[in-house]
Amino acid sequence: MDTLRFEQGYSGPVARLGLRGGAAALLTVLVAAPVQHAHAQDDAAAKNGSSFTVYGGDRFAGSVRDSTTDSTINLRNGSSFALALDIGLDQNNQVEVFYSRQNSALASGVFSSKANNIGLTLYNYQIGGTAFIEEVGRGLYAVGGLGGTTVKPDRSDLNSETFFSGNVGIGWMLPIGAHVGLRFEARGYGILLNNKSAVFCGGAAGCTVAIRGNALFQGEALVGISARF
């Protein structure tokens, strides 16, 4: 009986120590699992990241020739707005769906009063991709896409015109958090005119201008904020 009492007295503290050790181990596992899962998600986002970006910027240059007077027709510089959805393919590449809008106007020294300074809005709808040098979400990258550009006059009595177009550019992405980054871009746009002559026509107004040329080229500077997912 004395031996039995000794064993019972000894086994109690050992059992309590074992329970405490097991609880501590369980707590460690429960705390570590979400942390490891979060790190895994961040690593996955870095290796195969997608993002949505909102841009603001300014687009400049762009001119064609008037086929009637052989004078230069300019598109005025104007503010621009853009949205981009980039879908990750691998550690360095994304597919991009790109939309942008610019406010501009026609201007020429030889235009009639009805044609000069007619407001225009340019809408670009393009699909392409981005290629990061280091990895998706940071550093230098190239960008480009193909699609269409719709040019809509502010005057309701004139028709819109749609042209084949593309863009190409370079950028730099600066991470400011696990899922947020700033993007700085320079893009060039080419709008294929294919020597289309009379444009922006409508009813009694007739056609506003007759152009000559194969393409219209523009440059753009953009700053954007990206949300990665």
C-alpha cells in the first residue's frame, strides 16, 4: 500500500506537466498555422500575382494632314484616365485588359469655325500583357496591347469613328504593402487611319474634316495605384 501511495503521488505532477506541454504544443500549432498560411498566400501572390490598377495621366502630341488643304490637324493635349486588369500567368508575366479615355479637341489654323476646337473623347479598348524583369509586382516591366480606339465628338450631330489601335510602353512598380503598389508608366499609342478621308460626319452638318495619313501617334505619362490579389 505504501508503494501504491508513492506511485500515485508521483504520477500526478507528471500527468499535469504532460497536459501543460501538450496544450502548449497545440497552441503553437494553432498560432503558427494561420501565419504560415498567410506567408504562403503572399508567396503565391508574388509568384503568380494578378492586380487591378486605376491610372491618371496626360496624353500629348498626335497630328494628321488635311487632305483638302494639306495643312496639319492637331489633337490637343489632354488629361487621361485608365483602368487595367492584369491576370497573372507566372512569376514574370501577366495578361492585361486595358481601358483608357482621353479628353481632347481638333485644332488647325485653317479650320472653319465649325470645325476648329471641336471637343473629342478618345476611348481605347485593348488586350495585351505585361512582362516584369524581376518578378510580378516590383521593378521594371514592359507593357503592350492591341485593340480598338473609338473617337467620339462632343457634338451630338456628328458620328463617332472607330479605328484599329495598339499601345506599347515601359513602367516601374513600387510595392508599398503586401497587396498594394504604385505604378509609373510611359505609353505610346498608334491609331491606324488607313488613309480614311472624311470623318465626323452627320446629317446637315456634313463631314467635319477630311484626313490623309496611315496612322496617328500619341504619347502618355501615367501614374497608377494597384491592388494585388
